[in-house]
Amino acid sequence: MGADVQWDESTRTVTATRGNTTVQLVIGSTTARVNGQARTLDAAPFIQNGRTLVPLRFVSEAFGAEVEYDPATTAISIVDPNWPRRGGRLNLAMWNKPIGAFNPIIVNDTYGSNLTGLMYEGLWKYDERYIPVPALAEAWEWDETNTKLTFYLRRNATFFDGTPVTAKDVVFTYKAIWHPRYIGPRDSGWEDVVGYEDYANGISGETRENFERGIVTTGNLPGLYAVDDYTVVFQLKQPNAPFLYNIAYGIVDSSKYGSIPVQDWGTANDPYNIFPNGNGPFKMKEYVDGQYAILEANPNYWAGRPYIDEVVWRIVAAEVAVGEMQRGTLDYVEFSPNELDAYAAMPHVKIYEFPDMVFQEMVYNTGPNARGEMGPTTDVRVRRAINHAINRQAIINNLMGGHASMMYGPIHPLTWAYTEDVEQYPYDPDKARQLLEEAGWVLGSDGYRYKDGKRLTLRLLYPNVGNPVRQATAPVVQQWLKEVGIEVILEGYDWPTLDEKRAARDFDMYFIGFSLGNSDPDPTGLWDKAATEPGGFNDSQWWTEKSEQLIAAGKATNDIEERIEIYHEWARHWTEETPALILYAVNTLIAANDRLQNFKPGPQGYLWNIEELWLSR
């Protein structure tokens, strides 16, 4: 019936809560309580074969349901007019405004993804177990060689205007990612697709004019083709173990985007960017840049119209969100550990905490900066020295309140390939000073280090809104680095500005939180050479031939044990090169209004089951 059930072993009490109603039953007692008021039961609850049995009629009626018994068939029917309740507005907050791209293959920020994820659906999505399950595709299968992946689309999946989602739209979407004029961050990890390189290099698959103009068509490629309206095939040159995770992006309407150059998608020149003809559970109703977005339920959604009528995302400062949650004007927020006491004290709020596929890192610029200069962080000895100068455990203990854990290396602890058998860079200021001396940075009389008459000065960029812990970490890191002779200039920006600067390589170091899109440890798209291109996620600019070889080897086998060994070797290489310092793996903290029902946040997302959520009032 959608109630939250708790068991107290010491008092042998069952407590069930749904909305404003709380029912308490004690094993062996005929006295129950509903919202604190005593009620007499016809029969006492008892435990049998490890299961707790309670009076069905009493509990059902306590939650407002009607119970009917048919003596002819001995069937019992429970009709609950209040569950699930249809209607209402889900009120949510984001700390920063989206960068502005809402096209599913262009969007590259968490805030924009909040909206895009509701308006578009991919071929598959995650379930509660963090396992891929069908979405726009009702099924898929590999052939016996593990090189041919076939998707079978749902025949009831449509875009907002009722146009069917077809195999041609799938072909069109992925061809757009591979097009030479594509400007987004997802053109990485496709080398095994037959014909990909010829298309990506503008050799075949479109006319010369289409390649030059940025036009994408629905025509088939050797490694990507529609068999019929509802069957699409990806053909690979060789097995690629994590390839399924590449096929997760929202599918766009080829009839709308066919005449728009791909380099304009998600920009001011894209007429469908903000109000798209998507295929997800919600569609954009109203959008005011920098203030709010209102999305309304899609009545034609393939899984059925969502129970909730509207979802409203507003730009709200984290410190303001506490008061809004207290007043009930927000339905859930992600919050920092220093706010836990405030949220926990709210009687109408439930706290969720779970290890997440999220980590905080400090990225180093290992290549030329925006001015074409090779800065100090291009020297691996300087990067290693900085790592030793930062006390990450102190950040976890003092700023995160213990709601995080150490993450040694680039492979997340929740994946099956995580290892701690890497260079861990323990806090050791003396080691940091030694490395800086070896790199030629000599301590001056003013306490800072110099080389060739130039002071060792680094710019650290960080988002100055939305994450109080990250904001508090910046001056702490500044002080730790000062203690080993490094001058750090702090530059705080809103997220769109910081994103522009990192893309332009206008930094020495910057803070960022990263949410991994899947549980496979393949680092393609994050740390490979292709991801260093403009628009890619690897703006550290780091890559090596050894790294590329190991990444390729990890994809070429389906043997888990072989992949583990390969990724362990890759992680050791990455940590030796240290293009970034992983500060910690995050435990996500969420405060949710108790009116929000069937809410099950986890690593798979917070709104992964948005069509099943409902509001009790």
C-alpha cells in the first residue's frame, strides 16, 4: 500500500507510515495506535515462519482503503482511493542555472541533465538494482560472436506530437554524435563500430555538402542500420564489453532535426532546444532562463502518463533551500553534511543516505593553457607534490562529517574493478617539499617557491554556489599548498562561467563533482585521447600510449577477470601520472518531504522511476 514499514525488535513493534497516517502494532497485543490514538483489534498481530501477520482490514482501513469480501469465491478486494493519488506539482531545486543545452547528445552539465532526462528517453535505462532494463527498446540481444547488437523498439513509443519513435531516429541520433561537425562531449568510444571512422572523418555516409554543412540524414551505415521501422543494429569489428553503456543517450526526432546543422544543436540556433519534440515522461511547458522550468506530464508516454501533473525546477541557493523544505515548498533536495541537523529536525522530512557513483576531484591542466603556455602542473612532480600536500581525510572528517570515503584512483569503489593497489598519495608535506625541490622549485625568503625567477603560483577555479563543502575546501587547499611554498589564487565562478574556462583550458587546477553514468569501469569518454578534443570531458589534456592500449584491451574482452587485471594496471598508471586528484567518493544525502511517495533515490538516479512517483497531498 506504499507505506514505509519499520520494525523495533526491542519493543516488538511494527510502525507503518504513509503520508500523514502512522499505524503502530505490537506483536501479541490487541491494542494498536493510529496517529497516537489507541484502537482495539479483533485479533493480535503474530509472527509465523519469519513473517509478521497483521489484521488486514484494520490496517487497510486505517490508511483509508475499503475492504470487500466475496464469500462465493473467498476473494478479498482492497480498494484504496488515495493510492496512488494523481495530480499535483513536484517542486525541486537546483543550485546553478543550466548552461543552456538541453539536447540529449549535447548537454554536458548536471543542471541541464535534470531537464533533459525528463524530456528524452534512451533505448534502455537503469532499474532499482542499477541494472539496464528496456526503455524505448523493449528488448536487445547480442549474436554468438558478441559483435552484433540488435535492438527491438516498442511499437507504442512516440514523440510528444504522436510521431512514432523508429529505428531511423536511432540511426539518426548516433550518426549525429559521429558527424565531423558534432560539438558535444560524447564522440568517444565508437572506434569498434564498422564504418565509424569513415563517417567521422567525412569520407562516406553523407554527401560532401552534408558533411560540410553539418547535416545528418537517416541513411544506414555499415555498422549502424535500420532493418525495419522497429529493429536497429550496431555491428562491431570486434567484441566490446562495455559497448551497451554507450547506447544510453536520448533519441531525437529526425524529422525535426534533419534540416538543422549538428553544430547548432543545443545552441541559440536550435529551435527545438528548450521546447523539444521529445519522448520522455515530461515535456517543457515554461522556461525562464536563470529562474525556473516547468514541465508537464506527457499523456502519450509509452509507460503511461505519470501520476504527477507537473515538475518544477527552480534555481535556489542551498542556504535558502533549508527554509523552503521547512515550509514544504520543496519536495526534495540534495544537501551537504553540515546541513544534516537542520533537515533531520524537520518532522515532515525523511533523510536518505547512500554511497553514490559520484566523486569530487581536483583536475590538473597537464597541457598548454589558454595562452599556449605550459604551466607548472604539466610537470608530474608538481602534481604529485600537490597530492601529498592535501589532507583528504581531514576534508572527509571535518568538512564532509564522515559522509564520504577515500577513493584511490580513477575507478569508483562501487564498481567491480576498484583497487587500492595504486599510489595513494598519503598526506605528507615533507614529501611534497622534496618533490618540489626535485622539480627545481626552490624556497624563497618569503615562504614561496621560485624557479628561473618566477614564483610558483597556481590558479584554482571552483564553483562558488551550490556546494558549501566545495566552497569551504578551496581556502583550506590554498592554505595547505602555501605551507609547502605554493601560492594559490582562488577564483570562484558560477557553473556556466567555470565550464567556459575549463573548456578553454584557462586554469591550472579546478574543482568538479563528477557523476558516473554507469557501473562499468571503462574510462572511455573521461580519460582517453579522443575525450581531449574540444567539447570532450578530458580537459586535463592527459593521455599516453600506454593508457590508450590498456583502455582498448579492457574493451576487447568479455572475461571479467581479464578486465579486472587490465583496469588495475590502468589505474596504477593513471595514479602515477595523476592528471587529477580524487578528493573523495561521495555519500549522497537527500531530504524528502513525506508527501513524496515511492521515492527510491540511489546511484541509478533520483527520478529514475518518475512515472511511478506520486504526491499524497
